[in-house]
Amino acid sequence: MSAAQHEREAEAHAATSQTHAAQYDSTAKVERAVCLLRGGRAHTDSGGGCWSSSTNPTTDHRRAAEIHRRHAADHRAASVALRDAEARACTGISADDRDISPFVHVEDISSVDALTERVGPDKAPAQRKAGATVTFRAVPGMTAEWLQRVVDCHLARNASLGHSAPNMPDCPLVLKGVQARVSSTGSGFAATIRSDDDETARAILARAERLRQPARP
């Protein structure tokens, strides 16, 4: 869920909590005889006991109000955590680099390759496609550390937005559950984007492959 969705859920739970709280009346009581009759003859014969939920018919509203109040608090905390993580990751990043994916700059992408990883036992290893490696040409002012900061900013920002960015359909960083690491190649910078989830890994590769520049004649 995005930070905004958590906030909307918090508001909904808070409203529901208030509705239940308004229906709770601490003075509402039923007669003990009525309470015992509700339990049946065996309950009456044994003396029985009248729980609060039996003697006060509005007790369920108080319980429901407390549950929804906790849900509202949890959603607010989740929203704050997402927004705080984005703020920390994007500190010092320009507005353009924060709002525009680095993968939009296809003219500076020199190659796109499938990322494969070994899986299975050492005696019979197999290969799985785990994502993609996108290599950028070196441009003035770019360092691996700077590009990593931009990538981390986008990962945190996309989480805060609920992994929904219709304006960046080819950016592999939008997908949920991805990890990305930037390293220097000597003549450029390689961004390795991967996921432990096979479906997400395939989506990473599909998006990355759409970033390929058409071959020049």
C-alpha cells in the first residue's frame, strides 16, 4: 500500500471506531434474570454468571471501537514510515532526479543484459533469470555512489507511492520487491536490478529490454 492509501485506511478505521464508540453506553444494563434466561435452563439451574457482554448489550461496540482504533494507528504508522524512508533516501537529490527515473535516459544506456543466478545444490546447480543488468555510459559528474543514491531514492519513493507510476512504465525500479546495486565498469556504470520472486524478475527483464536503443544504421 502507498502512504496515501495507508492514510485513507486510517481515516476509514477512525471513522468506524467513532461510530462504534458512539453506540457504546457504559450504563446500559439488562436485568440478571434476563441474562440468566438467555443462558437456558441449565445455565439458570447452575447459578451461572452474567458476563459483561451479557449484562451490557453495547459492550461489543466498545470492543469494535478499540479494534478499529488500533487499525487506524497501525496505518498511520505505516504511512509515516514510508514517507520518512523516502525523505531520508532522497535527501540531497535534485527534484528532476527524484521525479524522473534514471532509466528514462535511454540515450545514455549502452547495454541491457539478463541477470542469471545459480540456484540448487552445488552438485547439480541450475540457472534462473533473476532480473537484468543495465549499463550506463559515463557522463560528466556521474559516479557509482551518486547513481546508487538516485536509485535508492526511487526505490523508497516508489514504495511510498504504492509501486504505481504510470508515467514510468519501463522503469524496473517501480516494481515491488526489487533490489538494485550500482557498480563501476571502468567505462560506465552497471545497475543490477533483481528479485527473489520469479514473476517480478521476469517483469524486471521485460522492462529493461524495452529500454534498448534501436540500432543505428
